[in-house]
Amino acid sequence: MYKPVIGLEIHTQLKTDSKMFCSCINDPENRNPNEYVCPVCLGHPGTLPVINRKAVLKVLEAGKALNCELRDVSRFDRKSYFYPDLPKGYQISQDRRPLCYSGYLEVEGKRIRINRIHLEEDTGRLVHDNESGHSLVDFNRSGVPLMELVTEADIRSGGEAQKFAEELRLILKHLDISDANMNQGQMRVEVNISLSHMEGRKGTRVEIKNLNSFRAVGRSIEYETERQKKILERGERVLQETRGWDENKGITFSQREKESVDDYRYFPEPDLPPLYLSEPPFNKENLMLSAELPQEKRRRFREEYKIIDKNDLEIFINNKELANYFENIVSESLNCLKEKENKEDVEEKEKEKIINIVKSYLLTDLMGLLEEKMIEKTLITPKNFAEFAFLIYKKEISSKIAKNVLKEMNIKGDSPSHIIEEKGWSQVGGVEEIDLLVKEVLEENKEAVNDYKEGKETAIQFLVGKVMAKTKGRAAPEEVNKSLKKHLQN
């Protein structure tokens, strides 16, 4: 009977050295209140703003990545409203001539349109002291470059909204436009939601403010959809208002009546000139993306590295440093294979096998050893990892020894061959040596031999384990298995 009509407004702090209109340091990690402030970002009378060129270029790059039209001429406006963390009594923003407009982002096959992307300055930050009942203002954030993206009302569920925000964050991180850490307030999502009747009657729009996690975006929409549905089914009217989100209770709550655009009294910022984006220093026609976009990387990893598993693929897409490390290892591994086996080219089957070895030990074993799963913490160079993968590929070390070698490599940063020699972990690989050990085990475990002869296939795994124990894991399980079957059949 009713369908949700949802649009998003997403604010993102840009990754620049200085603030939007002054030379104060832009440092989101700083926890010393009011350290990076000056007369401009404190709104002192008589101060004049100066546009941060790098911030403008980052918004233009975001617009290009999101299939937007880039304006020839843009300008800044004053948005007037009162709040304790807004020292000037107005915010420098953009109204009628935003930098970017009319774009889209595809999320799981659906195109969600983008109305506009504009640039503004962030406000300060209020810190509420519950014991004293006072609210304190930290102006370190005041004046930080803030990109605002507004979608069209194309979203129909909390899941879609969450996916859109997640994909946008990936794009901004890949292009180094923003770190977009939601738990630090570098990316904040606001939801506009109404319920329209299936017959075409439009609903009343409600805004949910400052959602700081993807989970909160999805949950708040699902809750608000049900809340509005119950109101309409009772024959009552939904109020146009701004609501907050209580993460612990899982509910939205009323904050204030929603302002209209007229309440902000927009007018052109008199202290800033228009931006001519087709001319220096911007030259929008020559703007190039600084990195590969996530969707392009997904396609390339599927085609080039045959990574089909969705979970594995998303691990690489969500961790740019890990993806770069993986690609460097694969390149070194293929070079190692050519060099060691004196080949000009590597066959596709060989390539797939070595890539699977690298992927498996990287995502499962090495990431399990790293603190906070940060690949930057490892001491293993791509070249040493490539040698490690080659030893496994040639079955020169068993899987048990491989795990121990990788652990030592991560601690010492040493090559696998040096660690194997130092620890005495070289493979027990001679057929005669393995045959002798197999005979010993068969003599010592006659009950298991009888079980095997009676058709209990699991008995052979027990015997393999006994042989591997004698070699301290230094034999290839495949060779042990082969030898055991040969002797048992005889």
C-alpha cells in the first residue's frame, strides 16, 4: 500500500593540509580542543576567506568519478542560521551553482541518481558535559573543507541506502579524497524519507540527522518506514520534522521542526569570487582520476586473477594497501617461476595455481598473524613472499612447515630459504626415506592396518598422521599417502 521514497545527504570531510578558507591545519586526529584555530575560522569581524584550491579539485574529481556534470562557473553562498558551533552566524556553502550536478552511482546493478555535489565549510564540535550541565565548543573542526553529496529520491530500502553509502566511501578512499572514517565524523549520512501511497499520493518528508555508521543508516530507515506506516494506517498525518537516531534503543526521536530552504536566507558570498572551472588553476577538461575506481578493480581482479569468491574480492576492494601488496607478490611470483624454471612465459594453469597459493596464505595465514589485520605491519617483502609461494608450488615444504615459515618471516623479515635452513625444516622428500618411515609406522600400528583392510578408509588418515609426526611435518602428505597405499596394497 505504501512505498518508501528515500534520498541521502552525505557530508564528507576532505583530506587537505589546511582548512577551507584559512591556513589552519586540517587534522581530524587532533584531540587538543581549539588548537588549530585563527581569526578566520573563529569568525572574527573583518577577516577575509581565501578558497582552498585543493579542496575544489578534490570535489571535481569526486564528481568525475560519480559521472557528474562539472560546472563552467560555480560560486559560494552564505547560508544563515544560528547554532553555538557556528561562530559567524552563517556558513559558507553553495546553493544555486554547485561544483557538480546530475550524476549517478551504480549499486548492485541499480543506478541511483545524484542531484548535486557541493563544497562548504564544516562547523565546530559541541562537547556536552553531563555532570556540569555545560556544553563546550571545540573549533578545531570549524572551517574544515566539507563535501556534501545529495542523491535523488531513488532509494527504496535501508539496504540500498547502506550499499550506496558503502560504495561512495570506497570511491572516496580509493581516490584519496577523504579517509571517510565514520566513527571519527569524517563521513556523516542524513536520510530524507517519506512514504508514498501506491496510487501516487506523496508522503511527508522526514529527515534523520547525523548517522555515523552504515548499520545505523540501514536500521534507522527500516525503523522509520514502519513508524510512518503505522501513523498513516491510523489515518493520522506524519509531521515534517528532523529526527535523531538512538543506536541503543534502535529508534528515531523528534529533535525539531524541519527548516525550509527560505529559512537559510541564501545569498551570494560577497567576499569570494566566482570559480571559472574551465580555466586555470582548475582546467576541468584536463582533470584525470588519480586512481582506479572500485568497480573497475573488481572487474580486473575477476578477469586477471580469477578471484570469483565475492568475500575474497571485497576484502581486496576494501583494503587498498592489501590489494597493492597482493598484486606486487603475484608479479614477483611469476618472475620467480620464470627465473627458477628458465621459462619465457607462464602457462595459464601455472599462473592460476600460484595466484591461489598467494591468495590463500595471504588472506588466511598472514592476515591472521597481523595486529589489527593491517598489512602495513608485516616485515615480509613481496619478493620473499613470492619465494615462499614458489616453495609451496614446488612442494618443497609441507603445509604445516609453510605456516611455521610464514610466522618466522613475519617476525624477522627474513627470506624463507634462510629460515628453513636455520631451523632445519627442509623437506623429507626422498622416496626411499619416506618408504622406510612408512614401513616403520605400518609395523607399529597393525590394528590400523587391519582396519584399512576391512574397508575403513579413515584408517589411512591416522597412518598418514603417524608418518607426519615422525618427520615433524617435513614430508609432503601427498607422497606419504601414495607410499602408504602402495605398501598397504602389497
